[in-house]
Amino acid sequence: MILFKTIVVVSSLILAFNSINAQVKSSQLVENNIEKIFNKFSSKKEFKNASIGFIVKSVSDSSNLFEYNPDISLTPASIQKIITTSTALELYGKKYKIPTYLQYDGYIDSNKTLHGNIYIKGNGDPTLGSEYFNKDKGQSYFIEQWVNKIKNNGIDSIAGNIIGDDLSFPKYESPNTWIWGDIGNYFGAPASGLSIYDNTFKIFFSPGDSISALAKINKITPEIPNFNIQNEVKISKIDKDLAYITGSPNEFNRFISGSIPKKNEDFIVKGSLPEPSYIISNELSNSLKSQNIRIAGYPISIRKLLNDTSILNSKRVNIDTLYSPSFKNIVGLTNLISNNLYAEHLLLQCAAKRSTIIDIDTSCKIIKEFWGEKGIDTSGMYMSDGSGLSKFNAVTPRQFAEILYYMRTKSKNTDAFFESLPIAGKTGTLKSLCKGTVAEGHVFAKSGTITRVRNYAGYYKNLSNKEFIFVIMLNNYNCSNDQAKKYIEELLIDLVKVN
């Protein structure tokens, strides 16, 4: 009997050893395969002068299956949004909604005259009037709602002003590390305490007559009082929008140059809106007047009234509260289409949660501190904005991998974060990536592209449905962005095939 038990124990140990040995060999085989895949990728002649960082990490046991330059700080471009959106979700939760208030001060007399001002008090909601939300209601539905709220409060005449209050965030200015060529365009619109219409204006060019002719502006929306734009845009045979707008955020003079394709209908070019707190007060003022509500004053941003203590210290009555979509939805859109404006708002919201000082430097410091508290080494992480538009940003592949691991395995918001990521060949900024290949539908990631930078970070599932974290950061390559994308596609396809 003792002999039988001994044989059983020995047999069990042998089976366990063989199982462990098989697992080790399997893991080593996977690692060897990934190393071969990476070597094929990195040996491209176009990468001779490039800086490359790469990690593949198992979601199930957190092991790093392969890494190359994991601790080198590289320019992240828009994969920076992984850090910004995940931090915002963790600090606020996926259900949080940002309030915007409609208020008045003074009093309403028996003749229905408000002896005071109307205020639009923002708290950093980037979605007010956004073209991405409330499409069924129309972009300016909330303006109509506010007009009705003012009328329902017994007001048919306003003795004061319509004031846009954006003081919850710093002055409407681009991060000081953004380049001049970006900040006049829609993707360079900065965050505001009171944003509207994605802080974007649209130029409608009339259908082009002939190649090289000056493109004619048909209209500009929304209405921007005292706005002047110098137009040098030409009609081109190239079927791309190559028009660029320059001008700082609060300037009402802009310059647009470059070219647009010849079309049979209006062609739209988008720019960053000047002084959105003033624009929103002007929108409300115009709508009130259209409803025969008299206004003695004028639309104005509260920043023009900072010397008026009676305005700053006045007691206000709340008329209406408008809530943003949930953070799950805001984060979802931020990552899906790589929305810079939303990312910059989320960045400042991080400071608003943990500090009385709300600015970009404080926000970046708080984000680093937050991930440091989670046990991630943030040395070598340099943040200058939330969107990745700045080339002053630098983050290591390991830091991205550790944040991605945390968000997949430890976060209460893991589903909201994972679902925000575009899917290769199917959605968002990855819709054209790996289309029609085995990797289609298997890669869930954020892309990042600026001049000489092409990065991807997120998750992938191999053909056996096992999940991995990956980060590929490619800086300063000697080929086009399209060619760099093609090489990374080949890398991802090969990774998905490894079982």
C-alpha cells in the first residue's frame, strides 16, 4: 500500500513537472516568436535612424513576453490620450456628468424686467453644442431651452448683459508648447471653462470654378461678430483638404492659405473658435432678441469684466442646469476619434478634482502623482498637454503598458476604458488598420501620429482568443506615415498569429 502511494505521488510530481516544463517551453516559444517578429520589423532600412520602443505583456499573468527599449522616453503623439482618459475615469468614475448653469443676478420687477445680468456659468463641459452629441435635437437645442427658461421665469426685458462665465478654467489659451501651424485649426482648439460647438467654426467655400483660382467663401458659422479672415486658399486638383488656418485663440483676425479640391458643392474647412465664452453669450443674446426679449446691455465674456467687483461678487439665482454626457461617453469619443479638445478638457478636470489650482502644469503633475500612487514608476514621463499634440511630451513604453494593465485588470472602469478604444478594421481611427486581415477585430488600441511619429498602444487577442497588451512607439523614421503604418500593420498581423 505504501509502495502504491509512493508511486502515485511520484507520478503526480512527474506530471506536474512535465506540465510546468511544457508551459515554460510554450512561453519561451511565444517569446522567441515575438522576438523574431520584432527583429523583422525593426530591421527595416527606413528605421536606421529611428527610435523604437516595444512591449508585449500578458494580461492573464502580467508577464512581459518581450520588450525592447521599454524605458526610453519617446514622443507619444495621441496615445497620450490613454493616460489622460484613464486618469479622468479613475478620478471621477464613468457616470460623472459636468454641469453648466444658467443664472441671473439682481431682481425681476412687476413689469417683467430683470434689473441685472444673465450668466452662463461653465464648468469645463467640452460637449455643449457638439456635433457629436444630441444630433437628434440639433446642436443649438440648449439655447432654445435657455430662452424658454428665461421666459418662464417671468423675464421679457433685461437691463443688464448676457455674460459668458468661463472662470472655472484658466484663460482660453493653447498650451505654450503647441506649434503655431496647429493652433488656428480645429484640432488645435484649446479647452475653455465654457466651450461651445467643439470650439470650432466652419468656413463654407463655394464650389470651385477652375484650378488655381481663389476659393470663394460662401459663409462662416457660427456668427462671429467683428471677425476678419484673410483668404488665400486656391482650388487644386489634389483631392485633399490642404487649407491651414493661423491665428491665436482670442484673436478675431485669422489667415487661411493652402488649397482645397475642386467640388460641385460647398467645401467645409474648420478652424478653432475665438473666445467661445463670448460666442455662446452672443448666441443666447441673438435668440432672446428673436423672441422679442429686449436687452439693454450686450453679450460679453466675464473676463472683460474682471475689474467689476459687483459682477464677480453678485449673488446669482440658478435658472437651469444642463449636464454633459457621462464621462464614459466623453472618454469613448475622445479615444474613438482622437479628439484633442476633449482630451484637453479632461486634463484640466483632473486638476479640478484634486486641486484649487487648475492649469496645465498642475494637471500634468496630478496625473503623474496619481499613477505613482498606483505603483508605476513615472520617472521619464514628461507631460505638456492631454492630447499629445505637443512634441514636448515624452513617455516610456513601459509606463503605457503598466497603465493599460491596470485599466484592464484592476480598475472599476475597465469596461468603459476598453470600449473606448478603436477596433482594427472596424471603428474610429483604426477603421482602415489591418482591414481584411486576420488582425481585423483582434486589435483594440489608440493610435498616435504627428510628424515623424507613428505609435499604437492597447490590447490584442491572438487566434486562440488570449489577450495581450502591446505598445509600439516609432519616432523619427525615414519614410512616409503611410509606409510606417503598413510596417506596423504587418507587425500586428504577425503578433495575432502567434498562439
